[in-house]
Amino acid sequence: MPMQPWFPDAKLGIFVHWGIYAVDGVTESWSFYNGEVTYEQYMAQLDGFTAARYDPGAWADLFVRAGARYAVLTARHHDGLALWDTAHGDLSVVGHTPAGRDLVEGYVDAVRERGLKVGLYYSHSDWSHPDYPTVRAPEHARPEYADHPHSEPAAGEPEDPDAWQRYLAYRDGQVTELLTRFRPDLLWFDGDWERSEEQWRTRELGELIAGHVPEAVLNARMMSLGDYATPEQGPPMRAPEGPWELCMTINDSWGFREQDTNYKSLRQLVRHFAETIGMGGNLLLDVGPREDGSIPQEQVDRLEGLGRWISTHATAVHGTVAGLPAGHHYGPSTLSADRRTLYLICFDPPREFVALRGLRTPVRRVTVVGTGTELRHRTVGGIEDIPGVLWIDAPAPADLDLDATVLALELTAELDLYEGPGRA
């Protein structure tokens, strides 16, 4: 299937990591895998997961205010706990937590009712399933975890292909439930690194998905069947090939950790967002609700602030593609789909002017996005087919945005750039 057109123009998605790890504020799944807590301590959090203040409508309203076009909820992380009422496996919030109900259904309905695309996260791995610790690809064996109760077989022990087939049947059963009950627009897989594509039976899983929701977008952790790349936490220095998405936390943690107060500022988030869309990608910004389902106010404030910036500068965000290569403008930029309007993003208040190099296409008009104020501009220098530098007068203080100012350059024709070495 070709990439669904909604995805590259979405620009912002909201990632929601929610599970029992929010009870004690430990790392999701990895805390017992890495020995931060015992498996028994981790699973004891089941008794404290209440979802008592879970309001999926309020979540969805917040995501809309943030300017997001899609959301992705961790339906099942590596710990194996399903947030929906699954008939496959015994570990779900319905039967094992005070929440006592399906939590995915309300999320799907609320997100979809507000016009957002529905994404569901599902881990290929399940570190709780009794049939999981088998048939691990040798290159991914991790002897440092040999004492973990759900690690690969001890050295010399035979693997159990029958157990692995049972595990794959369980996985396929759960994925089928997600597909038939919720018809997600996007499936965000994870945990693929532990085995080979052949062991995961990725081709068969892809056929199963296509048979139920052929239009579903798949991330790169479906390996060769993935529709888009998923760099994580560290922004790429050059754009991945094809569609892509940067997933990033709003502080340092994916799930809720009360002690993690290292929140990115709104200005930092605007910068990450602008740099990502300027390279043609989406930002999947993560929030971590508390065990009761409430989202911390620090996260709410940042999402709403980002949404205000996106709303003010919507013409520079939606309906655009990646902007200028590095070196033409000192900051990110986007380009309208018809390639006739260029948007320059300025993180710091310009002093005297904004300079643009290598632009061959004449500029009809320059305005400040959000206020409409027109700015004087002129081109200085140039020889034959090598353009001079376009100098744009700096906006007045009243036209500056506190987080990032955007200038719209209306071109007389499609964007044409010079990228050569100059003329001797």
C-alpha cells in the first residue's frame, strides 16, 4: 500500500505511555528487565492501577488543542499487560487491576470523534508470556540478563519451537482483536530487536493486518514492511529516506515518573517541532499519564503552548513539505506544496535583517505569519546565473513571536535554488 496522504501532513502526533509503571513511577517494562526492580515488585503495581480519573474525551480535547492530527496509545508494552479486554492471554487491566475495564475503547472513540487518526502501540515482545523466552536470534542473546525469569534459555538448553508457535498465535490473536475491534489508522510496533524478521513471521503478520485494515500505516519496527522511519529521542542530522517521525519525550521519561521534573521548555519544544517539519518529518511528542489517568499539568501547559504556536503559524505547518537545505537560511524552513511560498523560521529575534542565500526565484512579497505585516526586502549582488543575497528587514518587536517568528516569502514562480560553488 502507498503511504496514506494524511500521515506526512499530520506534522504532530501525541504518544501516550500509560500502564502500571505509573503507580510507582518506575521505567516502563525495562525496570524489571534491567533489574531496577524485581519482576514481582513490578507486577505488584497491578493493585494500584485505578484509572479513576481517566477521561478519554479530555485527553482528546487536549490533543486537539495541541495541534495534533493523530495519537498513539500503548495498548500493550513489553511487560505484556493489555489495556483492552483481550481473549488472548490472561494479563489485562480488566481482570487484574482496580481499573477493571477496557481502556482502549474509550480512547479510540474519543480520538476518532474529534477527527484525529487513531494509533495503537503494540510490542512484538512480551516479557511476561510463558512461551516467549524461546527461539531468540543468537545475535541478540544477552548473557547479562541470564538470571531474569523471562530471558532466553540457559546455555545448552534446547529451544522449544512449539512454544514459539504458541506465542505467535497469541500475538496474532491480540493484533487481530485490535484490528477488528478498533480499526486503527496506524499501528506502532516495538520490541522487534529481540528476534529476526523471519522468526517474527513479519510477512504473515503484514498479511493479517492487510486483510483487516489494508489502509493502516505501519512504523519501521515492522521491519521491511514499515511505511516510515522512527528515529527516537535524538533528532536526526539529516532526514531519513521517505516519510519519518521523531518520537520524543516531554521530559526524560516515556511513562509518568513524579521525580522526573526535567521538562523541556515550550521554546525547546517549538524548536524541536520546527526543525522536524523543516526536514519533512512528524514529531510524535510523548505524554505520561498518572496511574489514575490524569495528565500532569506541566505536560498539559506545554501541549497547549505548542498548540497556540501551531495555530498561529498554521499556514507554515500544514500543507507544506521540507524546506531549504542547510546553509541557505540560519534556521529551519518549510515550503508550500505548490513550491511557491517559502516559510523561514527564526528562533531568535532578528537583528536588522534576515538573510537568505541562493534563491533564484524572485520574491513578490514578504510578510510576518500571524500578524500579516509586510517587510521590505532587496537582493544585493549576484552575477549571471548566481543569485545575490536576499536581505529582509527585521520585523518590529510587536511582530515577533516569543517562541519562534515565521516569515512568509511569496515567490513569483516555483522555488529555484542555486547550490553551486560560486564563480571565479
